[in-house]
Amino acid sequence: MNERRSEHVRTGNGTPAYRRIATELWDEIQAGQLAPGVRLPNEGDLAARFGVTRLTLRQAVIELQRLGAVEIRRGVGTFVMAPPDLVEIVASVPPARQESDATADAFDEHALRRSARPVRAVDELILSSGTATGPLADEASGHLGMPSDQLHRLDTVMVRDGRRWIANSYWFHARWAGVADLVAEHSLVVRAFTDGYGLPLGYLWRAFSAIGADFDDAETLGVPTGTALLVRDGVSAGVTGEPVFYVRRRLRGDEAKFVLRYDTERVPVEG
Amino acid sequence: MNERRSEHVRTGNGTPAYRRIATELWDEIQAGQLAPGVRLPNEGDLAARFGVTRLTLRQAVIELQRLGAVEIRRGVGTFVMAPPDLVEIVASVPPARQESDATADAFDEHALRRSARPVRAVDELILSSGTATGPLADEASGHLGMPSDQLHRLDTVMVRDGRRWIANSYWFHARWAGVADLVAEHSLVVRAFTDGYGLPLGYLWRAFSAIGADFDDAETLGVPTGTALLVRDGVSAGVTGEPVFYVRRRLRGDEAKFVLRYDTERVPVEG
DNA sequence: AAGTGGTCTAGACCACAAA
DNA sequence: TTGTGGTCTAGACCACTTG
């Protein structure tokens, strides 16, 4: 009889060592035996404890890092992570009027709620500004209904208290290329459009997806390559409904959450 | 002078070999020189070409896998991935009435649009059903306003055409524990509530975030541990507004996208 | 049977952070 | 300076897929 396979035990005997180690540590963390903030033994000692090479042990620890269970600090040690402190970006449905920048505002409010001392507001810094190329330019071109050779691309990062929270890429018609010069004055790209140019904006649509951080986003946000990011993209338009820009924001998935509240009426059935 | 550091070249000399290799292959893929579907040379040959050990080469390839650039098939080879075929789950704002299960429906429609032949509808299979424990049970308890010892947990996976698309976890009052027996008949958990129990449901709120796949989700969805997943959770309630269940869905982030269309009126300013 | 990726060892040296 | 994690080698054997 073939009785060996098809067992659903998570730490079976056919399971590789690094996976056994990772699940064992994971379970200890979930159970609270390894409390948040605790430093794990160094990799050499852990490897000895589990009877494997440091390289194998490391494979397990890196997997835990990607699950958000531990934080590895080079030259210092590996620490059990605390449950993430979620920033909730709330939008009511139907939407309330007159928000300045829902994302930036939510990060501001969140900082205010958990600090008695005054905190600095979110600031948007320009990383690069130039012509749009690559596959994403074609996508933006489609969303905006403009040929991609007329598009300008603006890359920024939103910063608060010295930490980089959100990577943003904007695509818009080259006639607006000057916004880049107004961002410093108005703190945020959106305000550079609305206040700097006097151009009222509204959503046409917003969307949510998730990706692993590529090399650029990983560097911008200070996370390991492949970290799960929440992507929020969408098109904003002027009062007459003509698209102005397509924006694609990337946030660390474990520390931000977009919430839609259905306040006014009940919406039948879903799962 | 110290001129070596602080260059922003992506393939500088201080960069580890595996990272240089990964960025080089990544750039070739982005530029289309390595077209989707193409099989890369085997790891031994690639390692020789880059002058590194197979282990080092492998570190680069695995990083590309996490970025969704390549697909590694054991015993077969490593292939450049095609741009993902996104399933768009669209909700209009304000919402339209009478959807049965927006998520499942979107996957059905998507399959219909790209296949001349009839396709099977999404089906929901029960993975486990039992009492609720762990940190997520406490969260569910808070969302529902019920003590966690009165909660029942139901884990399912949505399947279509033999592929597992969405991992779901439901928490609800133990009085509804019987839904598990109605799911097979009604295909979907939501329909087991609405049709089986005659209980109309509506959203209270929905939220979006992102996480790396943990061991269970990775197995359920057939993806590597740590893969970026889109999380859509929320609370549904009955007609009188009392919460019925909290649900937490996990989808592969690269193949699903939630879209909110603001059809009726413009919503002022955002970014 | 042949070819592919998956795991692992034993050891080495390097880069970084804190004392 | 010490201790931590980060990278890399050269080789071995195993597991899976396909013919």
C-alpha cells in the first residue's frame, strides 16, 4: 500500500527541514510563546538547535520575514514582530464631499490619534519626473484615452516623520508637466493640481490589487524585495469629466487598509 | 574621496551577485527580449553563464518568481510569465442592487468572456468547519460584537475549472453552524445564507489590504509561501442591520483587481 | 532513463551596528 | 572590537516530469 503520501500534516516527514523549522517557529509566535519584540537566538545557535546548517536555518527565518512574523536587522538580530499598526483609510459610500487627499489625510489622522505630541503632516517628495515609457505607460494611456507619447510621468514618495510610507506614480498629459514645480509649495501632488492650478478633481474610478515589491519599490519603501504591497490605482477627472491623471499608489500591505463604509443604506447580498 | 557609495545604479559593484543577475534578467523581461512563455536555460547553464554557483543563480531566479516575472516548474523548467490575466471585480458607487456574490460572479463572467465553450461556474468547497480560535477570532469577535466563544469558523475555497482561486474564512454566531451542510446544495456560502436560510444580506463595510501568503493559504491556493495576496474582508448584516458574518477572502494579487466605479456623480478631489 | 528543479552540507569571508 | 546577519562556493543527493 502507498500510505506515505497525501497526508495534510504541516510538519510531516517528507517536509523539508527549513519548512519544519519555519512552521515550528511560526506556531510558537502565533501561540504567543515567542512574544512580540523578543529577540531570537542568533542564526548559528538556532541552526545548532535544529541540527541544520546556518544556510538552511536562514531559509526558514527569511520565510518568516516574508510572512511578517519576524524582522531581521542586520548586525543586530532577528526579532518577533508586533501585530502591525494598521492605518485605516476610510471612505464612506456614497462618498462624502470635499476630501483633500484621502490617503495622505488618513496617515495624518492616524499619527495624531496615537501621539500626544504634535506630529508632522504627510509630505510628498518627487523622485523623478519625465516622459512616460514602458508597459505601465501603455496602461496609463488606455486609462486616460491619450497617446502615450503625450504622457508625462511623475514618481513621488509620501513621507511622514522621516519614514517613507507610500510610493506613487502619476501619469498625465504633458501640458501639466509643470505640477512638479508646485509640489514643494503645496506639499501634495493632488493639492498642486487643485490649489496650484485651480483644477477641481474627482474620482472616475479606484481599484485595489496586490503585488510583490519590485526592486524600485523595495528601495523606495525600505522593504525586502517581494514584500506584499497593496496597490491602489485610479483615474481622477476634472469637473467636466475629462480624465486628468492616472495614479498608482503602493503601500505596505501589512500596515494599511482601505475601508469602505456603507453608511446610508443596506446593499443586498454579497460574501 | 569616497566616491564608491551612494550611487543609485541598480547594478553597481557593491551589489550582490544574485541581485545583479536578477535585475539583468528582469530588465530583459521588461524590455521584451525574453518574451512571455520562453523557457530560460536550466539553472546549471545559467549559473555558468553568470559565473556563479547554482545556489546563487537560484537566489536570483526565486526573487524573479516572487515578482511574478517567471514561473518555476519543477522537473520542467523556468518560464517567463505572461502579463497576468486580471479578473476585475467591479462595483459601482453607489452600489447597484441585488448581486448574488460579487466576487464569485466576477470570476464567472471573466471565464465566460474569454472562452467560446461553456465554462463551469464558481463552486465553494468547505475546507474546515469548527469553533473559532486564535488571534483572528478575537478580531472577528470585535467586528461582529459577539464574544468569541459563541463564534463558529468556516473555511472554504472557491474553485472553477479545477483551479482554486479564492481562500475564504467566515466567522458567525454558532447558531448558524448548520450553513456548512447547505453549501453543497447552494454552491456558495452566501447563497446558503440567503436562499437556504432565507436571510437577506447586505454589506456593512468592506476593506482591502495585502499580505504574504502564509503556509495554509499557500497550500490552498497553490502558490509559493509569501506570494502577495489581496485581502478583502468585511461584515455582512441582515435587513435590520445586525451583523451576520465577518468574511476574509484571500486572492492572488496578480490576477484579481477590485474596481470601484463612481458612475453617478463626481466626487471632489483625491490623489 | 534523462533532464529539470529542490534541498542540504561545511566552511569561508564580508558588511553592518553597537559597545 | 565583537557579534550579528548577508553572501558565496563546490559539491552532493533527492524529487519531480517527461519521454
